[in-house]
Amino acid sequence: GENVEQHPSTLSVQEGDSAVIKCTYSDSASNYFPWYKQELGKGPQLIIDIRSNVGEKKDQRIAVTLNKTAKHFSLHITETQPEDSAVYFCAASFLYGGATNKLIFGTGTLLAVQP
Amino acid sequence: DTAVSQTPKYLVTQMGNDKSIKCEQNLGHDTMYWYKQDSKKFLKIMFSYNNKELIINETVPNRFSPKSPDKAHLNLHINSLELGDSAVYFCASSQDFGQDGTFGPGTRLTVT
């Protein structure tokens, strides 16, 4: 079936520490994996994404790694700051109707960065 | 500003009523979506349109009827509202299907 599992559901770190959020997906044909950040009262915002032909991607303090064999991918945030506090969602693309794709989202991780 | 906009931001109504949520994007994207986010923050796709054509319909009750008058607009009409319809509804758009989407600010629907 279509499933994206995300862990942990909550994560509390001290400012300056690193945070890691992990996701697994069920379909080996999935080929696109975005990460979204959702601040309170706002819509999700894309922060980084990775495609299946790449194992790692980095953008300043955030990075995503993908292990296609194990069907899991992770978000890494280094040097965390209080403004990184938000709910983070992973997602994976799944084939729909044989001709198009849709995103299935993980259940979210509430990240709290303590100053 | 280039963005995805939704109206209204808040909608409080009684069971049995009919309501609509409007969405517009000025990003020039071909694909638009409606997502539902429940009280546990779970985000699930409901519909997707490509250039005014319905492409994805995720077993949503037929009380929900999306309409796309043009590729920049995707509205959601809900008939006979039920308590379980209370949620935040997000509109989104992307250039290609199942790819990076830009989300609107959401509409918080409360059914009493």
C-alpha cells in the first residue's frame, strides 16, 4: 500500500545542536522526496527535496539523504536555531492511475529548539 | 506577490450547510491541488487538477465538489457539511504532478 512513516513525532533539541528526522516509504518506484516546514497557522513550505538518482543534497544548514535500497530518507538540520521550531513533513511521490504522481505525506515531526 | 491565495481564512458554519472555499495561484503552474489537514496534523491529498481537468480524486465523499474555471483557479464546494469535515483545507499548485508544491495559507473550517 501507499505509506510514508515518519519518526520521531516530537523532537526537542538545544540551540546549536543537530536534529535528524527519518522517513521510510513503501513503494520502491517512488522517485521524488520533498521536505516541508509548517509554522503555526501557515501552510507547509518546501525547504529541500531530493530525487531518486541522488544520494544526498545539502542547502546551507539542512541536508537530505536517501537510501533507495532501504527505502528511507532523512532530514538533517545542523546548528539549530529557535526559528527552526516548527512541524516538519516528509513526503514521497507515488504513482497514481498508472500515468501520474501524487505526494503522500508522513505524519509530521514537531521540532522544538530550546534557546 | 507571486503566491497561492485562499479565501476565506476562517469559516465557521453549522452542520447541513453548504460552503465554498476559493483558491487562486499566479505562479503560472499547470497543476492545482486540495489537501485536508486534520486535527492531528495529518496531511492528505483530496483532488488534483491539471489545466482545468480533474486528474486525482482520492475517494473523497461526493459532498465535496471541486471546480476549476481556469488553470489559475481551483474552488472547493462542500454540501451538507458534517462535524467530521472540520479541518484545515490547503490549496497548492505545482508545475508538474506530484512534484514540489507551493501551498496556500489554509482555510480553517469549523462545523458546529
